Amino acid sequence: MLKVKDLHAEINGKEILKGIDLEVRPGEVHAIMGPNGSGKSTLSMVLAGNPAYKVTGGSVEFYGKDLLAMEPETRSHEGVFLGFQYPVEIPGVSMMNFMRAAVNAKRKYFGEGPMSAAEFLKLMREKRSIVELDNKLASRSVNEGFSGGEKKRNEIFQMAVLEPRLSILDETDSGLDIDALRIVAEGVNKLKTAQNATIVITHYQRLLDYIKPDIVHILYKGRIVKTAGPELALELEERGYDWVKRELGEEV
Amino acid sequence: MIEESLRQYIELYDTNREEIDAQSAPVLNRHREGALACLKHLVLPRKGDDNYENTDLRAILGADYGVNVRRVQLPVNPADGFHCGIPRVATSLFFIINDRLVCGVDCREKLPEGIEVESLREKALKAPEEVERYYAGLADGSNPIVAMTALLAQDGLWIKVKKGVRVADPVQIINLSGGVNDLLTPLRVVIVMEEDSELRLLVCNHTAGGSVNQLTLSTSEIYAGRNSHLEVYTMEESDMTSARLSGLWLRQEDDSDVLVNGMTISNGSTRNEYHCRYAGTAARLRLYGMGIADADRMIEVYSRVDHDTDRCHTDELFKFSVDDRACCGFTGLVRVAEGAVGNEAYQSNRNLIGSNEARMMSKPQLEIYNDDVQCSHGSATGQLDELQLFYMRTRGLSEHEARMLLKQAFMADVINEVHIPGLKERLAHIVERRFAGEAAGCHECSFNTCGE
């Protein structure tokens, strides 16, 4: 599904990703962990196509297509979804209008006409229930005045509506209390199929108690320095990152 | 020394004064000589002068316009084929064709007892003493727009809501100007809200289209009596070849509540002035507006709110979206006089710039002469937020669509200050279409359907 080879990227002239290799297959859940500043969020932004980041080397294939050549909206249509660490507030744009525009843009991409109002409302109702998102929020502006938990649930709600093939969830657990964390994680699990894949970017093992990864990577200084099974996350939780640094021959 | 750009009007008046007077009313005619004397000595502000950052009065007035002094009627029946662009609003509909008031179908019947919507000229002929009390009572005769309309306006609009009358349904005035030649239309409006009265008024300003140049000059005087409630929504959708200079002069008595929302959706060159004054205590003014300018359009707003009395409250918000080579300007002054205690005034100007060549001039000002006030003012001009754009694109919206939605969203708080049911939604739709680059959104209006 996703093949990242020797990916280099920079922002404002500063190189953040220094050669990432990553392969994700349908049905897999990958966790990417790593200390602050290691490039986790940059990787997610680059995969989603944020124009503020400049790719300076390497390649990314998504189902055989050159992902890096696509506009962010095309990546979305092709099935890449980014759940933001800090979901963006858009005052004045209602959730309803936003989602209608998103759904219809995707349909247009696949040559279908706009969804009928009744069909759309049914879809919204159905997907809202996955993350127990309050109906009230639908009439409000996108993320405006939402609590931290509501924002993250709103991300998973959008993911449910767009039905991506690959979801990249950037620190979806940050700022969540334990109940919200459970709801968000259950939402992600409900959406999991044998055909789609998820990359969970997180700081802590906590989220991985709920979303079970198949493969865990450690990102450090712009490179994936270690890849193993779920036990790696537990080890990190227990021992911190220092032992990884030591293994890399760094002074701690 | 007469200003060159004013000379044509002075000469036109000199040549046609009898005809002008004959087609008007003595109450209006009495002010012409004073206006003439004023215009002969008036030094027009230059573009870039204080309060005229964008408006080139000499260029606008200096173009060669005709004035329909004999008031020959246009070969247009506005009621024919008119479809209200604002569904679900049971409006009493009137037209002003150039300066002549024409009733829409059934509009008189729909008006309740106690409200007058009439031709200013006819009212001034019928009840001269009453019009005399109000006409030219607020507007400063030395203001160029006021002096020009005092000299040349032969008619206009008279609205009066009598004491205690609360008009439930909004009244809509569609102002259409145009003709076969380049035309200047001068217009005077007087609105009198007596004690405890209530009215919501929607004024749509349109030009007839085509290749002719048009200049509309409009002076409105609004008297808001004790505890009256008035909402005035003005919308401009006119052609690139049109120019509009308007001044609204407002006087508010005790406990009155006035909302003015001026929306320039499309235009050529527009200058809207708001001169507001509290003459009583505990009154409230909400002064809002928006301007959408692209190509080579120009929109300038000047506002001045004088707090000379106690415990009045002003909320002011103007927003502009400026693209391509367009220029917009906001100059706003709130002045709180010495001894006027307990006043609150909040002024805000927010602008969105969409290109390197677009220009926005903003001058928010507060002048406060006592300590017992709560006031703020602010201005911010910026571009669309890149992160918002990116967020929307990751959900599949094209960059173009995301920009459009964000621009619409930018105007949402001005549109939210529309309190006529149905009109808010309609306006949101018009603004959406405007940002989508579609032609003026009022093609349901009579003029365009007539032309089809």
C-alpha cells in the first residue's frame, strides 16, 4: 500500500527527515514512537502534503502511484487521511457544510454526482455514533469552541466519513482524558478492516493499550532507528528512550 | 475659484434651475441656493487627504454625466417580471427608478396603518411643514455629497413610522438606476422613526447594467425617536462602470436602538459615509458593513460616531475582502465628549488581502475626553490562514474551494448581524456566489429578468 523510501524533507531550510524507510500493507496497524523533535509530526505532514514542508529526496508510493506528486486533496481522494495533532479551528465554516464539501469533492473525483441531502444526513448520523459525537457540534463551526476531546473525536468522525485506505493519526491521544481516549480508540478500532491500514503516531504506550499495533517503529533524529513488534512499545514505556540512544552509540 | 469637476453641475443648475425646481418641491428647492454658494467655494478633498484615502472625488465627479432634470421616465416597469430575490420574506416592495418611487404589486396594501413610504417630493408638496422639520436637518451642508444632492436632488424617499407603530414585516426598497446615457442620479432620503416605533428596512442598490457610466449620489437623514427600533440593511450590487457616493446621517434619541448594515457585494467605485450622533441617553447603535472588492474596484467607508450623551453603546464592525488590484479603505472615528459618562464603544475593522497588488487602508480612531468609558478599537489585515487551507485540503477540498469557504466564513459575523428571517441565508448565498466568481447574485431581480 505505502512504500516510503529514503525520504528526506525540510522546513524553513532545516532538514527534519533524514532518510525514512517505511512499508505499510493493508490490514496493518503501525505505531511510530519517538522523543520530541524526532520528526514524527513532520512525517505525517509530508505524507499528507503540507506545502510548508519541502521534500528534498526519496520517494513515496501509494498503491503504485507517486504520492509526492499529488496535491493534498488528491491524496485525500486516493485514501490518505491525516488526523491532526492540533485540529484546526475554522470559524464561520459549519461542520455540516465542511463535511458536505468534503464528501462531494471525493464523489466528484470518482465521477459521481453530489450526495442527496437525505443521504448525507443519514451518513452523518451513522458516522457520528461511532465516536459518540454530539449532534450539536454538527451545527457549529469546524472545531471552534470544541473541547480537546471533542476535537479529537471530530477527527475520527471525519475519518469515518471519508473512509480512507490509510489513516495517519498524529498524537491523537494528546490532551485526552481516559474516557475520551477510550472513545477515540474504540472509534479507530471500529473502522479497522483487512483492507485499510493505520499509522498511529504517539508519545506514549497508553494509546497502544487500546489500539493494538502490529509493528512499532522508533523515529529518532529524522530516521527510523528501530522496528519491532508490539513488545517494543512496552519496552519504551518501561525503559524510556535512553537505551535506544545508547544503542545508537550516543552519550546520554 | 470653482473646482473644475464641479463646474459642470453649477452650470447645469444655472441653466436649468427653473426646470429643476418645477420637477421638485419648494421644501427641497429652498436649499439649492445655499448649496450652490457652498459648491462655488468648495475645495474638494484630494485623494489621499485625511478621510479620503481612496476616494478621488475630483475624478468621480469630473466625469461627464447627464442629469435627468426633466425626469423623463425610463421605459421600464419594474413590477413586470420581478421575482423577489429573498424568498420567505413577506416584504412590502417598492422601487426607486433613478429618483422616482414606484410601488411594487400590492405593496401599499401590505403596509400596516401608521407607516408612510412615499416619494419625498410628493410628501413635501402635500405636507411641506412636516418635511421642512426634517429635510436638511442633520446632514452637514458643506459635505460634498450633501451639497451636491441639495443642489440637484428633485425627489427621493420619505419614510415615517408613527408613534407606537411596530411594523412586523420588513419593507424592501429596490433602487435601480440607469438609462441610455451616462447618468448622475441625486437622491435624498428622510426616515423618521417616532417614539416606540419599529421598522426593518432593506435597500438594494442596483444599476441597470450595460455600457453607460452611472453615478449615484445619495444623502439619507434618519431620525430615531425615543425607544424606537430601526434596522437598515443596504446592499449594493452594481456594475464596474458605476460609482456611488452616499452619506447616512443618523440622530438617536433616548433608548433608541439602531442597526445599520451596509454590504457592498459588487460595485465600481463606492464611498459610503456614516455620520451618527446620539442626542439622547442609553441608546444603542450597531454599525456593520462588508465590502468585497476584486479587479479594479474601490470601496471606502468613512464613519463617525459622536457620543455626546450618557450611557450609549456602539458596536462597530467593518470587514473587507480585497483581491486583484482592488483598493478598500476604512476610516472610523468614535468620539466620546467630555462629560458624556458611562459610554461604551467598540470599533473593529478586519480585512483579508488576496493579492500582492490589492490595497487596504485602515484608520480606526478613538477620541475620548473623559474617564468613565469603555472603548476599544482595532484593525487587522492579513491573508488566509495557510494551516486552515491545508486542513481543508486534507479533507479533499480543492484549494480554490477551501479559499472560497474561508472567505465566506470571514464575512459570517457581518452576515450574522442580519435579523430578517430568510435574508441572512439569502445573503450568505449571494456572498458565496460572489466569491465563486459568479455574476452579481441578484439576477432574480427585475432588471435582469427584464433584459432576458
